Amino acid sequence: MKLLILSFYYYPDLCAGSFRCTALVDQLKKIVGDEGSIEVLTTMPNRYASYAVDAEAFEIQDNVTIRRIAIPTHQSGFFDQAKAFLYFAYKVRQITKHQDYDLVFATSSRLMTAVLGAWVARKKQSKLYLDIRDLFVDTLHSLLKKPIGRMILPIFSRLEQWTFNQADRINLVSKGFADYMQDRYPHIRLSWYSNGIDPEFMSINPYAYHEHQSGSVLNVVYAGNIGEGQGLDRIIPQLATRLKNQVHFKIIGDGGKKNSLVESVKGMKQVELCPPMDRQQLIHAYQQADILFLHLNDYPAFRQVLPSKLFEYAAMGKPIWAGVAGYAAQFVEEEIENAVVFHPCDVDGAVRVLSALSLTFSPREAFIHQYARETLMYFMARDILSVIFMVF
């Protein structure tokens, strides 16, 4: 039995796709054992131009072979990312040309890795399992401006149809995607394995935490991508101005809209911008925070997503201040204690709900147990293998 794993990001890269795929391969490795082999085709770490980390281009770990492809550098723009992906796809085609696989697995947020997985599976007459982390076509409806959108959207829509219709099974990370999929692809068998909590965040010591002193400035931390999807440049400057003497924002990360954010908070001492950090540094930053901040831009497509950062935040036990709508808002309200929600980009709403947070440690033990990444990926790995043997 031979499995091909396609992921544009993989350990030691810093992003949700990397953490998810790495944990999944760890589980597949254990379950498959000596009965098969796993080949991972990914890229050299490239998520953030400002975060450089070394990785081997070729590794063998027992029954797992990892090939990391060096792609052209990019700054998270649409066209330079497209160029980087085309090179990745070209190299994948070369590597797989004379190989056979029982199953191709592709995890994808921007659709194209899923398209690549479908192309390889078709060539090799393999089973195909897709892990869809975002509805890219739906997102493009919100992000692309006319007339560019009118030209590009039909192309990606056709690519999505061709790709999804080839899949033997599709996993979706958000239940918010259900209506979209059932309306367009009612015949496809779906699975629902969400993002989860990695071991680094599973056993946090509450006594290592910074304790807020009454009357002092609130330390608010955001960590993650700084892109169009997060819309930080549409909320942080306004909140920092309104809460000038009450809140200090620490923004950790990088992305396509970081320069816009830098310009919009220029001269604001209450906003601190930091480059991406490794996970141990990040945990320390979380522990020093009073509140963890999350925000998605005010676009219709984002009402269906479930940000992976929510799981990490919730595991830290800190109060959560979230600007989200739709399914994410419902999830926060129903699943995470000591968390408040306001409508994206709504400064008045954000200020109004802030006072409802309790500046205390919340263990959230039931949540952590339910969404432990290791457990979720164990069951997802079994689901993937069941496709090979057609055990439905």
C-alpha cells in the first residue's frame, strides 16, 4: 500500500496547513506501519518571507519519505503565489511520473493543491481523498473586484467542479461549509474533521500566567496571518484610538496586508508589531497576554469558516475577543467559555462586548479533550485508509 500526501505547507513551516498535515502523517505512519509507505510532497518552509527556518530537502522517517521542493520566493501576493504554486506542481509532476499510488491525499485551502491531487490521482488511477480547509471559489466572490472577477471566477468554478467530482471522499474542516457542498455536490461522501489543538498547547500551567493588575492597561495579543481575510487594518487602528489609554495591542505575524497595517498604526505607541514566532515563543506571548484577539474581514464567505486559531486560543485558557460572524460566531458562543463575539469591523460592538470578559484563567478541559489534534487526526487517518479498502 502506497500513499501520496500533497500539502503546500509542512513541518517546520508555521501555519494551520502545516500543523494539520504533519499531525495527520504522524498518525498514518503509526497505523500503516510495515504494511505500506507514505510519500509526502511539500515545499521548503515559505509561509512567511520574514520567518526563515531550515529544513531538509529529503528525509526518510521509517515508512515516510518527505520531499521538500524549493519554490520561488513570494510575498503572499496573488500572482507571485501563483508562480510559486506552478513550480511546485511542475516538480510534483516530475517526481510522480514513474510512481504508482493506492491513494492520493491533498489538503488545500486555495483549491489548487486539491486540483493537483485530482490530476495525479486521475493519471495514476488512484483513490482520491481531499481535505478542504476553505471554499476558495466562494471566497473569491467576496475578494475579487469586477471586471477581474468576471474573468477569473468561472475558471476556478470549473476547476472546483472537476476536482471535487473526482474525489472518493472530501473532508471539510467547518460545518459552515455544509450548505455550499450539499447544494453543489450532494452526491459526494463527506467527512468532518476540524482543526484541533496540538500537544504544545494541551498542558498549559495556569501558574505561569501573567496576572492582570486592576486598573492597568490590558495586554491584547493577536497572532497569525495579516492578510485581506483578517482585515486587521480595518479594526486595529480604530480600536487602538478608541481604547488608547486602556489597551495595548501586540500583533504577531506577517502577510500580504502587513504594510497597510503598519501605515495605519504609524505613531500609535499602543500598537506593537512583531514578526512571526516559533511556538515556544508564541506560548510565552500568550501567557503574558490578558486577552487574545481574533478577527475576520466583513465578507459573506467568511461567515462559513472556522478559524484554526480559535482552537489554539481556547487551549490557552485566556479570555477571547473575537470579531467573527456566521458559523464561527455560533461556534464560539456555544463551545468556548469566557469568549465574546462582535461583528467584523464593528468598532462600537467590539468596545461594547469587551467589558463582558472575565480576566481569569478558564481551563476549558472538555473543549481541549474534544478537539485534541492527535485524536482527531487518528480518526481522520482511519477514514482515509477506509477509502482504499472501500469500507463504508
